[in-house]
Amino acid sequence: MIYLNGKLVPKSKAKVSVFDHGFLYGDGVYETLRAYNGIVFKIDEHIKRLFRSASMIGLKIPKTHDDIKRAIYKTIKTNRRKEAYIRISISRGPGPIGLNPELCLKPTLVIISSRFKDYPEKYYKKGLKIAIVDVRKNFKNALNPKIKSLNFLNNILAKIEAKKRGAYEAIMLNYKGNVAEGTITNVFFVKNNILCTPALDVGILDGITRRIILDIAKELKIKTKEGLFTRGHLYNAQEVFISNTTMEVMPVTKVDNIKISSRIGKITKMLGLEYKKKISDYITHVKRLH
């Protein structure tokens, strides 16, 4: 069952107009969430960011924060999903062809809840290959990375290039040649036992998982640095990993044709385990409240 504009409808009947400006122009915003044992991790933070994205493109969401929260839980419960991947999409809505947002009278709100399919265990045990691609990250003054936009063509082109090079994920540089982020991930590396990640000013999304990882590092007394880095920093790192809501902490053992390590690094392992503990603590806390 798909949540579509206030109603749960069968997948076969969940249809959006060909005149929807999300389809025509990628005019809209989204969030991806993950449920563990029926509890949606950091749901309030994700909804807050959804409203921020919508506000930044002048899109008024026709629901409150709590309305969205209830709709998410209603969708996963109806689909009997304990372990779930959740995608919220809000587009400008249907309207005549044209770029003027005022042509659309009512946004389209969709919530999809699918069974979460675990990433292969070998990814976490042996690590992934990533590629630093030629496709550059959108200039932040052209499309602010704080907006989780439905328009994903920049990232898709980067993903295509990575796949051609036999890599799981693409890492994009910004227009100045600094490491930015992946197509759907933030990137971290360890050098001299310092956990490093690109600063937000580089032009990246303020990832919720990214922030949790930095907080965990500080709790573990691991030094952190958010700054400007080049591809050389990744090539010469002791450890590299990528992160997002669904994959959590994903080790990387090869960047382009440079082998980082034959085994998963100590700090990557520690952060991965502590991240899982944060999830467990969050679930326990939410269940106690209810």
C-alpha cells in the first residue's frame, strides 16, 4: 500500500499525473528513512529536514510535522513492515506546463514503505570500491545542497560513470576540485588517527548519519576534522568509509585503483558498532515512551 495525498492505495492504483511538476521538472523534495523493528530511526530529524527543504524551494507542505509522522507509521504498519525502507516525496503537484510554481495549486505527497533488503554482508567485511568521478557536484549557489531535491540528474550521471569504472559509489568533487560527497552518501577518511570529512561549506548535504558519526567520534575521544580535502587525501588515507541512512557505516577498501587496506580499519569498525548501539538505544527509548 502506498500513501498518496492522504490515502493508502494499492501499488497498482498509486498514480501521479503526467502534468505533475515533480515528473516534468524534478520540482520537489524527498527524504529517505529506515525503520528498525517497527521504529523509524531519527524520524523527527528527517521530517524537520523535509520541511526545511520544502521551505527553501517555496513549497508549502499541506500537513504538519505530526501529520507526516503519523502517515509514515500508518504506512509501515499497514504494510506490516518491521524492517523497512521509507521514502517520502513531495512535489509541486500537477499543473499546466511551465516553470511558474503558481501554476500548481496542490502538492503531491507520496510515502512508500518497502521491505528493507540488507546490504550483502561481504560489503561490511571486505569493503567497497569507490571512484572519484569527473562529474562535478552542482555549485552550491546554483542548487543549495541543503535542499534534498527530486532533481537527481547530477548524481545519476556520476553513478553511471562510477559503474563504468567498476565502482559501487561515485565520489564527486566540487567546482574547485575539493572532495564533496557521493551520489547518496557522505564520505569520511582517517589519517593520523584523525577522522576527516568534507566541511558543509564545500557544498554537501548536512547528512543526519554524518552528524551522528561525528558526535560518536567525539564521544569516543577520536579527533575530528571538517575541512577542504583533495582526491590525494583519500588516496593516502589509513581508512575510508561512506555513510547514509540505509547503509549506516560502509567500509571502503579501494579508491579508484588505489588500495587503501586489505582489512577494515579499527576506527571504521568502532564507529560502525557504536552507530548500531545508537540505533538500539533509540529504539529502546521510543518504545519506553509508548
